[in-house]
Amino acid sequence: MGFRSKFENAEKALTFNDVLLLPGWTTLEPNEADVMTNITKNVKINIPLIASPMDTVTEAEMAIALAREGALGVLHRNCSTKEEVEMARRVKRAEAVIIRDVVTVSPDSTVEDLLKQMEEHNIKGFPVVDDESKLQGIVTWRDVRLAEHDLKIRDVMTEEVITGTEDTDLEQAMKILHDHRIEKLPIVDKDGRVQGLITMKDITLKGKFQEAVRDEEGRLLCAAATSPFDLPRAKALDKYVDVMVLDVSHFHNKNCFEATKEIIKNVEADVIVGNIGTYQAAEDIITQLDGVAGLRVGIGSGSICSTSVVTRAGAPTMYATSQVADAVKTYGADIPVIADGGMRNPGDVAVAMAVGASAAMMGNVFAGCSESPGRLVAMEGRYYKEYYGMGSAKAREKRFVMDRYSKPSKSINEGVEGWVPYRGPVK
């Protein structure tokens, strides 16, 4: 093939600004539409929107807010493994019928130790357990707020504790909490070991957020990003997350494929891979990688991503979505397609779904919300929030996402830094 024919035979790669959907006959009103969708083979969300794993978009607060509304946020990985695991733990603890990952305190700890734990975990009450995890009492903020800091917990705790068993259901728990005018109900086994905790706060929140997406234990769904080359991080996150997003800018790569096989083999969470941008990439994943639960699609289309400009390589999200969706259909693969990047309004999301996406992943839209971690500043009478690409110099300063755009030896920046208008809370 000559160079001239490459231009003549090139496919047209359209973007969202190039397309309108023709209106047609409908029997539904907008508020009657069911937009529940699969984002992986096993995980459904009620609103087909996902917040990008970017450090100015999605941390625990954003992930919690979106899950309560029926959508999903993917925790970013531009931090240490410990920090990301803690974010995932916070999401899972935000609401639960039974909290399984119970934070406890020893009777030999001091009030000062307890106050530090309260601040660290943002919890106001703790079961007190011995070295065998057997319940000794319960201690709350009211017990220690005026106590001397060097006192032992055994000296200030409440020893007579109302408890439940593994057989205690939600209705019974509510009655116990109400009858005894208590806020926390430890769940213990026959030997008195703490197995969980039910709180009035979590029961109340469960009733408040009817559209929330939850796991089988009633906890909010949680998704987190990791590198396909970071198996230890993936294993650490797997204790808390329902969905794991393998996060590289160009996944159609032999090394990524080989590393992903190890991730899938070693985690229980559903694994979404990406980013990809072509039919061929999807075909190779479908035929060579077993266990992939979702495909993240689009390369270089984000509003603050400059990959396609700097490298002259990219795949506009709308074009890429249609390519990948066709491959999935051709092979009869039950793998949802997530359109990622370039969508700035609801119409763009509709177009993405019209060309085969199951859900839309966005950064710009959510970066301006109260729950995003970006800085809030006032400029010329208006409020803005900080927003920058994960390939930008600022994101790369932390060095945890250097491998997203290749090895650390590649020093070119593939993202820009800027500000987006402040939009208020997610809700």
C-alpha cells in the first residue's frame, strides 16, 4: 500500500461534535426510561455514568456520593497502595447492613490512643475486644470526651453490652436498637468473638438512598484503578472492591496482556481492561484473554488529555466505541463497553450508548462537583475547581501513574492542567 492510498482509504473517525441523533417515534416519557446497565458481566448500576480514576475527580467522597445516587466512581491510583486501599475501605464502610471490617480497640489502650483512632477512622464508637477478639465492652465519644487522656479504655468503657448473633436480621436489629435506645449492635459468635457491627446510622442511610448500588451485604459498590503491572496493589484492593479497572493509556500491548492474566488469576473482583481504541484490540482481548469483564474505550479524547495531539496517536471515543462494540457483537462476547472521554453533556452520553456503549466514563463533568478532591478557588467572581490530566506534569509529579503512559523513561507530558466551573454537589 502506497502512502497516498493510506489517505484515500483511511476510515473516518468522527467525534461527538460531528453527530446528531435523529428523533424517532417513542411510547415512553423521559422519566419512564430504565437506564440500568451492566458495566461488567456481573455488576449493574442504575445510572450509566462512571467517574474517571483521576486524582482531581475520584476519591472516597466522590465514590460514596455517586454510589448512593446509583452511579459509580473509580478510585484513582495516583497514590500509595495503602492510601488507595484506605479509600476503598472508606467506601465500603460508608453504609452496610453489617459492617464486617470492624475497627476495634483494646481494653489496655489509652483514651489518647482512642481519640487518635476516632480522628483517623472518623468513627465515634468502638467495640472493645481482648487478644482473642472476644467482646469486653463498648466505648463511645461520650465516654471519653471529658476523660483524662492517660486513662485505660477498660476504665471508661461500658461493660454491659447488648449484642446480636449472625442470625439477627435487619428487622430484629432495628427492634433491638430501638428497644434499648442504643446506636450500635455488635454481632458476636457463640464464643463471644466480634463478627460484625450494625449501626442505626447505616440502617437510616439505607432507607434514605433508594437508588444506591450495593453489594450482596448491603455495602456500596466500589471500583478502583490499578496498573496491570502492580499485582501486590491489585491483591490489596481485592479485599474491598467489586470492580478493578486496569488503567493504562494503550492496553493493546503484549506486556499488558501477559500481566493482566496474572491479575485476573489472583483477584475475585470483576476486571475491566483499557484503554483500547480499535476493533483489532477488542478482538485480541476477546480471543486471547479469559476472564475480562469489561472494556474501557477511547484514547486521547479527554478534554484535558493531549495524547492525540502530542503523540499523533489516538482513537476518538465515539469511533472507538463503535469499533469495539462491533467486535463484541461479532464474537458474541458478553462484555460491556465503557466509553471513556470526550463527553461534556447528556447528549454525548446518549450518542455513546447509541453506538454501543453500556456506560459513559467522564472526568470533566464530575471534576467541578463538591465531592471531587480538586482545589476550589475563586476567580473573577466565580468559583472553579482544579482539574488536570493524568498525563500532565502535575499528576506525574507523584510518580504513581508514570506507567499509565509507558515506562518512566518516557518523560513527555500527555495532559494539561486547568480549571472547571464549580457545579455544587453531585446530587
